[in-house]
Amino acid sequence: MRQRLFIGAMFGAFLAMTFAAVPAHAEFKFAYVDVQRALNECDAGKRAKADFQGRVTSLEGRLQRQQNEVQSLKDEMEKKGMLMNPDQRQSLQDQYMEKLKNFERDYKDSKDELQAKDQEVTAKIVHDLAQVIRTLGERDSYTMVFEKGSILWGAPSIDITDQVIRSYNAMHVAIGSVGEGPGGAVRAASIQSEQPGESVPTDFGSQAAKKSTISK
């Protein structure tokens, strides 16, 4: 309870400082985006999720075969070990230990590989979404666009997640390329901003990527 009150107080103080810096006659316009939902439902996210699941299935199959081999050697040692001569028993035990060691190493490497791939692809797509959100915010004159996870409550009418998804899908660009020059310009197609100059870089993408994942 105290933590929620503290978060609410900090958020209120943040808004108060923001409002104090804006002229009294200014009108405020806010929106929020569910970045995880945008990641799940955009075309790039769906393709990435399908590819990721394919990797998971392939790795699970390989690890299951290795685990079966390890278990088979363990069962053989337990059933026949006492009937073998010392050399045979030692050879079988060496095989078991080697395969067990390989399985444990491959399991860790596979887990690390999947995590790294998840983070890499998630970061690229969220980078694109961040660029789209920024351009929509500038075009439609929003004072602020929040990430849904950072607010306690927001009216459904100011949720622009669907708009972000549609805009990103309409761009048909390689993931991670929005705002990176020809073919990936964030100001292309239906969301072009009329404001002059280039967008100022933002760390929203990197921050939001830490809370999102294509594996969800």
C-alpha cells in the first residue's frame, strides 16, 4: 500500500512539474500505448514469435534426444553395471559422464541463445514502435504518450495501441530499420509528420524493450 502511494505521489509530482513548465493557456493531450500488446499483434511481432517458437521446438527436440541418451546409459549402468568387468563398467560410466556433461552444457547454451535472440528481436521491434509512437505523438500534437505499464489507470479512449500497430504494419520495413534512412524512414506513408526537422533520438525504445518480450 505504501509503495502504491509513493508511486502515485511521484507520478503526481512529475505531472505537476511538467504542467508548471507549460503556459497556463495550453491544452494538454495525453495518450498511452500497450507496448507488449503492440509487440504481440503487429505483423513483425507475429513473424518473430513464430520464428522464435520454431527455434524453441527445435532446441527442445535436440535436448530431449540428448536427455534420453543420458537416461539410457544411466539405466544400463544400474541394471548391468554389477555384471560387467571393471573395464567395461568404467567405460560405460565414462560415456555416461561425458554425455551428461554435454547435455548440461548444451542446455545452458541453448537457454542463453534463446534469451539473447528474444532480447535482440524484441529490442528491434520496440525500437520501431517507439519511432512510430513518437511520430504519431508529434503529428497529433500529444503533450505526452505513456507506456501502459507505467500508469495506474487510463481511459480506453486515449489508448492508441491499435493506431500504432496499423501504422507500423503499413510501413512494410525490415525490423529495427524505422527511422534509419531510406526504406525505413519513420515519416513515410500514412503517418508523415508536417513538423520540420528530424526527430530527436529517444531512449523510450530501449526502456520499453526491457519490459517486453516476444516470448510472451
